[in-house]
Amino acid sequence: MSDSEHKMIEILRIINEHDKVVGSKKIAKELQYRGFNLGERAVRYHLKILDERGFTERKGNSGRIITNLGEEELNKGLIYDHVDFIFSKSEEMIYYSFFDFNTNDGNVITCSSNFNHQEGLLETIKKGFQSGLAISPYVNYQKEKVRNEELIKINTVCATTINGVLLSNGITSRPLYSGLLEVEDYIPKQFTQLISFKNTSISPLEAFSTNKMTSVGDVLEFGTGTIPAVFNMLPINSKEKTLNILEKLKKVGIGGVLNIGEDSEDALGIPVNEGMFGMSIIGGVTPICLIYEEGYDVNIKLKEEIYRYKDLNLITNPKETILKQGKCNINNKVQFILSKAWNLFEKVDFDVETYNGNLITNISIIKKEDLDNSIDIMYNTYKNLSEYISPYYKVVDNVGDSNEIGIATICSLSLDGILINNGILSTPKYGGLLEIKSNPQFIELIAYSGSSLDPHVIYIFKDLTTVSKNKEGNKKLLSSVKEIPVVAREDTKNLLSTINGIGIPVYKIGKPRELVYNTKIDAYNFAIVTGSGLNTIAAIKEENIDVKVKAVESLEKLSNMETLK
């Protein structure tokens, strides 16, 4: 992407961050803060191009707003920059927030949620606040009309606000992960899934905020379920001061801290560095998850806006939080997907000459009554996209309840195992969502490093794929990016040419320092982009068949599998 395109993406980003019309003077000023030396005249030139492309719309002499097409372009463009942007935006918001708990005044960071206005939804959300499953009961709530739709917009205080307060008091509090926290008998037990704040194009809490992943309603009703939460790490020398500040924040209506660990103590299943302690905070969108879980569409943007705390309104009088403090027996530490993969690589003994040996497989579970229909969908998907889709699968018994059955597919990480066992270091870099068009490009990326869940599983359950034959528009396929040292490029190409029949489609072999489908790789490395074995499973999900996906799950011989050919 050219320097000019980079600047236009940043201009789109600035306009998108404002709810009102933005003029060229303000855009130029914000560009300066972000390291772009563009004057007003140059900004107006770029805005004219954006207008012509339909990405922005002029509103008299006041400035521009972003269009639907512009929002779509912003989500797709400059993906390698967007991967870094999520974490940098978090740091930026922490810096700009300043809340004084002594005067009960100052700025707080909020999450923005939008949903169609319907009777009863607000009352459902209030249940979360009344039960104390929120950072604060103070919100900004308003009805607004956006593009002929009547929407409810609600801004809730974000967990990052606490990081900002601690920083303004000289305490370093680093948000490392967002994830799903299991609650048992009203006691926070352990994290079950995590995504690092770094190297992801999707904000981690947004990734987990689906009606299939959280169960906030179950926590309210039964005391057991899964809620979104954020994990932070802090210096142990700051603990006493931190506890004092948290107590003062609680008195003015800002809380949500679920667990505070001891020096170097594993916290809710997460390892903590020596000289540090862990602190877990409930996700700022937890009450909103209640309507997500009931099947309503909600557009959530985390760490989206800064509000003056005094300008927020009390949505309901909260009771004492239903969550209790207590120790739970933690069964397992959180297992990160890359650690799991490295260990499975050791068991990949596939012989590239005989085609014998084990490959890594995913196991996807469906109801037995859906099997025939699912295989038909897989067949039609492969027939329609044979160059992008793996044809191999196996029906697997004894993987769930008596009325369930499994479908094993070849995991693309098998290729890393084969390369490694042939003396070539291959590192899984990203699980991505690749839009297939005349100029294919990634529109989403999540790093394997720092994630406990295969990124492809997230894309499937966020309904972001369009793999099925019946889906219109550009195809959005699951794919993986592998990173390999440049010195091994020729040997890699030769090896890949001998194993092109194992059902792991290779979309592209990059060159050194090349942006492959708009994805950046470390210097002195090159990228391989492959298709995912879960593409056929994504097609099944797109056809409204319930499916549970377990990625990087097992081992299977290629000779034991069937093909869709």
C-alpha cells in the first residue's frame, strides 16, 4: 500500500472516531499527533479522493462524515497497521483519561454499544448493572437515528479506565489479555480463553462477545457461567497503593475488580512474572452481553470514547455485586494455542515421499441428524472453491453426546509440523480472514502467539466468513500465515511442490520483506499463506447448522481420511 493510501486510511480512521462532522483543520491537527506531516490543503486533496471513491460524504462547509462504504474500507485496509492499532489505541486512551477519585471528577474511558430500539432490552441490560456485573452503573444512554434506523446507543465505563487512574497515580498497570472467565458458585474460578491485546485486528473482548461464548445470564440466575474479563499485570511494590486507590474508586461508583493475586502467583489460571501480581477486571460490556446471549444484534466498540464522569447518568441503583471473593481449585492453567501446536508438531511424522504418517486434525461436532446435510455442504463448497479448500475429512465417533458425531479435517498447522520435521523452522504467525477478489487481502488477523483459541474458531462464531456456495459477494476464507527464515526459501518451495496433494492449499509463497496480502512479516523472513481445514466447517455453520469446533485437536493418517472429490 502506497504512502498516499496509508494517509487516506488514517484520515478515514480519524473521521470514524468522531460522531459528528469533522473538518480538514481538525483532521490535519490529529494527523500531526499521529506522525503525519499534512497541512490542511493536502488533507482537502485526500478528502476529495475519498469523496470520489464514496468513502466520505461532504456536509456543507463543516466537513465530512464516513459512509458505510468508508467504514467497510477502513475495516479492510492496511490490516498490518490495524493489528498494531488496537494495542496502541488502548495506550492512547489510558494516557488521555484522567479521573480524580478525590473530587469525583475527570475523564473515563467508555465502550460504545449500539442496537436497534426494542421494548424490554434496556430492562434486560439493567439486570447486569443491578447485580454488580459492571465497572460502573453510570452510563451515557441515548436514542439516535442513524441512516433511517432508530438505535439505542449506550456508553459503559471500560476496564481500561482503572489503568488510566493507576497510571495518573504513578502505577504501571499493563492490560495483557482479554478473555472468558469461568464463574462457579458466584466465585471467579479461572480464565478459559484468552487473546493478547497485541497483534490482533479485533479487540479481544469484541472477539469473545458472542451469544455462543459468554453466559452472563447463567451467572445471574445460577451463579455459574462465563463472563468477559481483562487481565492486567502490575509491579508487586505498587500493590498496597493499588489496593488503596481501588477502594477509593469503589466509593465513587467505579469497581469491577474480580481478583487480585499475590507476588508471582498464578492468577485465575494465568502465569505471573516474578515481582509482579495479577489483577482481573470484569469487561465493561458485560451487561450488554445479556442481550447478545438472547440473539439480538449488537455493535460493540471497546475503548471507543472518553466521557466526563459527571456527564454520565445512573442507569439503575446497583446492589452489592453477586460475585464473591474466594479461592477456587484451578484445574488447569490456560493453554495457549501455540504451545499446544508446538507439542503436536513433534508428533507429526508424515513422510513426504510415501505420504504415510500422522497429520494434525481439527474435530468439529454436529448432531448426527445433520451429518448427511453437512457432508453435502462440504462437497458443494469444495466443488465451488477447489483451489482454496481441502478435500479431506473423516467422520469420527465418540466425540460428544450419544446424538453427536465429529468431522475431522486437516489442520493447516500440519504444514508447519512437516516443515519442522524436515529441518525448516516454520512459525505460525496469524490466523486470518482472507477476502478473495482480484487483489486478495486480509481483512482480519489474530496472532497465534498470545491466544488460547485458534483464531479461525473466533471468525466462525463471529459469523465473519462467507465460504458457502450460497453466500453472495466476495468469498471470505479462513487462512493461516506462516513465517519462515529467508535462507530456507528455496528448500521450502521444493518441499511444498512434493506435498501439494495432502490437502493443505498453499495460496501464496511470499518474497523477503513482501507485504503478502497486505500482511507484514518480520525482516529476514518470508510468508506462506495457506487455506484452513476449517473452511468447510465454516460453510456448514453459515448454513445454520449448529457446530462445535475444536481446532488443533488430534492426529490422523491421511490414508484413513475420505475426500470430497
